[in-house]
Amino acid sequence: MSERPELCVGAVVVHDGSLLLVRRGHGPAAGEWSVPGGRLERGETVAEAVVREVREETGLECVCGELLGWVERIGDDHHFVILDHVATVLEHGEPVAGDDAAEVRWVPLDELIELRLVDGLAEFLHEHGVLDAFT
């Protein structure tokens, strides 16, 4: 575990009622679905990190928008502070899994709860107005 918390970004990309999700291939959330994202690199702005992570994990180009919210994830071997931003894809296309993503796809918002999401994602999306309701 790093001695200090690590700054990370996430991209909340909604298009035509679907959310862009990746199933993590590695790390603490392996096998679970999350928004594209990862660690900030030295010398990189937050907006640049959002664009890079979406491209690396999905093959799609995007524009980073406003900060939607932030979360902390603390485990035995990690402490992440994640800044989640709204992002817009430049061309809507089929995503292709890359980097540490095991799978990537557009998921209709009303089908999100059927997936094994990372802890707190459904609640976060609901609290920030992306998801109307979940059960």
C-alpha cells in the first residue's frame, strides 16, 4: 500500500440513456463493473487523466466536463480519492476493452442494478442525479 492516498479520476459517460461501464480486470475491484477511470499520472491535469483513461479502457475519445462528485475507497492495500467527472464521447461507437478492462459496454441505466457494480456506484449515481431510482 502506498504511504499516501492516491488521486484517481472517473468518467461518467451517459449517451442515449446508457452508461459507459468497464468490468475491472485487475486490482481491488476485479470482476466488478465501474465507470472508466484510474490513477492520475505525474504532470497530468485531472481533465487529461479523464480523457486518457476513457481512451485506454474503452477506445473512445471524449471531452471531460464538470466535476460530478468525489468518493474515497479505502481497503487493506489501497486508499483512493476519486474525482468523478461528467464526460461526453466525441463519436458514439462500440467501445473496445483495453488497458485493465476485462470487458466494456454501454449499459442502459435501467439495467445497471442487474450488474455486479463496485461498492457505492449505484448510490453515487443516484445521489448525483444520473440514476432516477434503484432497488
